[in-house]
Amino acid sequence: MKTPFAQIKYFGPAASGAKKIARFSLAALISLSLVLVPVLPANAAARIKDIVDIEGVRENQLIGYGLVVGLNGTGDSLNNSPFTRQSLQAMLERLGVNTLGETVRTANVAAVMVTANLPAFAAQGSRIDVNVAALGDSDSLQGGTLLVTPLLGADGEVYAIAQGSVAINGFKAQGDAATVISGVPTTGRISSGALVEREVLFDLGAQRSLRLSLRNPDFTTARRLALAINDFIGAPVATPLDSATVRLTLPANFNGNIVDMITDIEQLIVETDQPAKIVIDENSGIIVMGRNVRVSTVAVAQSNLTVTIAESPEVSQPNPLTLGVTATIPRTDLNVDTTNSNLAMVQGGVTLAQLVDGLNALGIGPRELISILQAIKATGALQAEIEVL
């Protein structure tokens, strides 16, 4: 039987403008990849604490609106950010300063949005970091100080109060004819800038049962997780409810509470498993594939179409002592070159990684590779799910 070959063109520095045609055996390249690719385990082992989230142990997002003062003329303008002036007047009136009928300048003030994450079990009086971002047309928050800003939760209650000097990661320098901007000077951060005023009540130690949520849902992984916990505890305390949830129940004879049990089991190693999947980003040409992807017996061929257009206009001069004018005559050289590759047979059981290695060795780019993978999937020979971003 004749070995299938694929034909490619190479245009590179070594070619010095000349076309070089090379012939490679796709079967030989895939066979070579079988030798070069190391044999790895089909699944990856991970600790339970790295693959699950515990019910009730979560952060809560906070948001607030405030003012940053003390800016060196880089604050909001009156015309484009009228809410900054209104907020500043309202704050001054609460402090007993009457600004009625006065023109309040906001060149040193900027309206900002303040965001933070309230950690699980954060107690009253503890401090958390906050992020500050300009809301108006301020040029920079450098040197500014955030005034007292209540941070609200999704329920509208105040959970923290933020205040402090804003530290930014960028700067802006401007002259009459040039401007230099490094980073984003309109965003900043205040380390330990918020004081927790309200706690999210959840008594984890008093719970008799709770749920473990898998970050990557999978039925096989959920069952393996439950078996590992039951084998370690010596009792049926873990029950898989679905592909993403395992219920954990505290046995009556356990020496400790649910927190003690979590501490004991979170270091257990579990072999994770995931379905075969390929993720394709057509905009950037990125392909990410899972280890378990397999390809059935399929034949692959690719045809390359190259269109070359060269413009070489000519200048036409009129005869002497005539009324003619100099004119440019366009000339276009158009060449169409089609290169067809022979049909290459890929035997069943070849992994997608080995197929991709062979196609890459033939010079096939990401765009063509995406089209080939989608075509193989359409034939039913690709045993995997394709997700296009």
C-alpha cells in the first residue's frame, strides 16, 4: 500500500525568495510523536480542598460610592461630572458647611466607586482591602484620600466602612506637546482600608451536615471523592447527590465537630476525571484540548490556495512639444496557485495530541487546524465535545 504524503510550501529566510516544496509522511510523523510524547497518567490527582467548595464558606461582594479628595488638579470637571459637585455639596452640608449659592470647584475631588470582598467568617473590627475606581473624568487619583464610604451588600445593608489614602499603580505626566501615561492612574487600592461593621452569621461548627460542591462537575469524580472520604472515616458519611454535589454528614460517634471532619478529609488525594472536550477561540486561533480526546479512523486532506498580486505601474511620458500630460498606467500581475495534498489516513485510537503534533509538523497553522478539527467532528470521528468561544 502506498504511504500517503502531504505537500506543503515553505517561504522563509533560508529560501531567499525561492519556493521550497517538501514531502512528509503523515503516518511517519504521527508514529514519531508516539515515541516523543511521554506516557502520562490519564487522570490528575488533587487534594479535596483544591477541587471543592464548602457550603457556606464563601465571600460576599461589597460596593459603595465615595469621594477622593486631595488631588493635584486631576479631579472631575464641573461640566462632565455634575454628580461630583452635588456629592461634595451634600457632604459639606452634613458637616455643617453651608454652600447654598456658592460655586464649588471639583478640580481636587473625584467621584469613585469602591468595591471589596468580605471574606467568610470576617468578624467585626477586622480589616479588608478595597479597590477604588474613578467614576467621572478624573485624570489621576494619585495622592488622593478616600473619605468615609459605606460599603453595601446585595441586601442593601452596610457591612464595612472604607477610608484611607489611595495607592495607584500608574502615573500621568503631561506637557504642552506630549503626554506620558503608565498603567491606569484612575484606579487604586487601599490595603486594609475598610473596617468590618457587620458579620455574616453562619455557625459552621454547629452544622450536622453540609454539601461539598465540585468546581468541575463530574459524576466519576464525585463518586471517587465520596469513596475516599468514606474509606478514611470508616463510615458512610459522604453521599454523591449529583455530578457537582457530595453531601457530608457528621457521624454520631465522631470525636469532634464538622470543622474537625473537614480538616481531616481536605488533604485526601482524589483522582479527578473530566469528559473529553476541546475549547476553540476562533478570534485568537487558540486551541485547548483535554487529555481524553480520541480520534477514530479518518482520512484527512487539505488544499491550500495561494493568490499572489503584484502591482508594477508604469509612467507614460508625452512626446516633446505636445499637449499631452504625464500619466501612470496601472499594471497588475495576478497568479493563483493551488496545492492539493494527498488523502492521509489516521488510524483509530490515535489521540488528538498525536494528530495535532503530526499536522503541526506539516506546517498547518491554527486556523487550518481548527477547520480540520471541526470537519473531523462533523464526520463523527472525533470523540469529544467542541466548545467555540
